[in-house]
Amino acid sequence: MDVDHTMRLVRTVEPGTETEIARDTRLTLRHAGHILGSTWALLTLEDGHTLASSGDLGRPAHPLLRPPEPFTGADVLLLESTYGNRHHDSDSSRAVFRDALNRTFTRGGTVVIPAFAVDRTEVVLHELARLRAADELPRTVPVYVDSPMALAALRVYEEALAARAPEIRPEVLEAGASVLDPAPFSAARSVEESMAIQDVRGPAVIVSASGMATGGRILRHLARLLPGSQNTVVIVGFAAAGTRARDLVDGARTLKMLGGYVPARAEVVNVPGLSAHADAGELLSWLRYAPAPNATYLVLGEPESAEALRTRIDRSLGWTAVVPRRSGERVLVR
């Protein structure tokens, strides 16, 4: 009921359009290139000061979406730092992904991919379809997507392709919906369809949520497949500390889930280059041609990545960058 009431208060705003959201407070949104519909925000306040927030910032190399519109300046900037200490190599990541799949199929195993329901599943499907089209992936290996939310998001992407949404890459628009269809492809919406995948044996790919394996249908697949050394778990995005996905990346040999302990004998492959978040260099490139804010606050990142990005911004751009503390920060805005 609360959600229904809230949704009645929501209205859409076109990117690039300045909108008054309160008296003398104006909002402008710009494409962020992270997921379909994502934007970064610029607020112009009553006294004329400006505040910008990057939100989740996308990558110039996103396979489906155009690059984020560049930062144009503000008095204060809130900047994400998820990958503030890392570099994505898209080409090598694709090779690692391809080789992990084919290595698993050769030994008769199944690949299970925890993937965020929105955008990450679409990126994974796009990569599988690309490999299939290039004859780098066996055409007979079935792909299962087991997540109602991911399938709903996939439908939104398909509608955006049909409508030729301006934030989608031109080459993707020309290719059409085939870029998201690594046939043979099966969608599991119902509980019964999800449970039927538990009977799948031999070479297969299972994509399911949640992306960090903190809950959702992915847990059933991990519980079944982790004990088998012929199988592979591919982590395709950011895995926060304290999540099962991060534990696997860090080499955990046992995971607690579904009321018990599951041995982790399957191969684990980490492919962060398939992430939709900008890396350290891409974040700097997004900032590079804007005037310096009075302060740049680094948020949405673990302490090490935020500190590393602070150092890079200071040395490369000469800007005042701050990693906020619980005790608060004081910054003079002239």
C-alpha cells in the first residue's frame, strides 16, 4: 500500500530538462550510462550554489549503452568510488569469461552465474549471444535465466530496443533483440520452472539473482553445484565484503546457506571487467574537463577504493577530494 501511494507521487523527467522540484531549487538529470534509465543529477539551490551526484556511473565500454554524459561542474560533487582502486580490461575479461565457460563444458560441468537482475543479466546474455555468434561457444549448450525480476528487466530492455531509445548504442539498435538472445535460451518465471532446472545435468549455463548471492533463487543453484569440482561459479560484477560472492572470490572453501554448510569445490572465476561501474581511470576521465568543485566527496565505495581514488584525484587533477567520516567534514564553499 505504501509503495502504491508513493508511486502516485512520482513523475518522470526527461534528461537534459531543468525541473523545479521545490521553490527556487532546480534539478537537471544527465545520462549516466550505468543501467537503462540511469542518470547523474545536478541541483541548483535557491542561493545559486550547485550540488552534483554521480550516482552509479557507467562505463564508456558498456556493451549496450552509450557512455555517460560528462560532468560539467558544480560547487560540490558526490562521486561514487566503487572501483576507485581498480582497472577494468574488457578484452581480457571477455577472454577469461569465454575460457571459463568452455573449460567447464569440456569437463561436463555447469556454469552458474550470480547476476544482478537489472542490467547485469542483460550484459551476460549479450556476451553469451556474442560468443555464440562468433562460434566461440557451443551452440547446443542451454542457457537458463532463473529470476522473475531479471526477466521483467529484460523485457524493458527489449522494449527500449524496439523504441530505439537514445541511450542505447547505435550498433546495438541496428542488431535488435538478437543481441540479448543466446539461443537455446530458457526463462524460468514460475517456482515450478525454477525447480525443474535443479534436474539439469551436463553442460549448461544458469544465470540467477542475486548478484552477490545474498539471497534469491541463486542459492538453490549454488547449493547443488558448488560441491561438484566439474562445475564453475563465475562472479561477473562487484562483490562487497561480507557477501557470499566475495567469500568465493576470496577463496572460501565452505559457504553457509539455506540452513547448512555447503562445500565449495567448484572452480570460481572472477570477471570484474564485466561490471557496469566505471573504474578509476574512467571516473577520472568523466571529471577531467570540468572546473574543479570546492569539494568532491567520495561515496559508495569500500574504504580502500575511496582512499585510492582520493589520491588519484588529488595528484591528477589537483582537486580537493574527501572521504567522509562518521564525525563529519567541514568544507568552505565560497
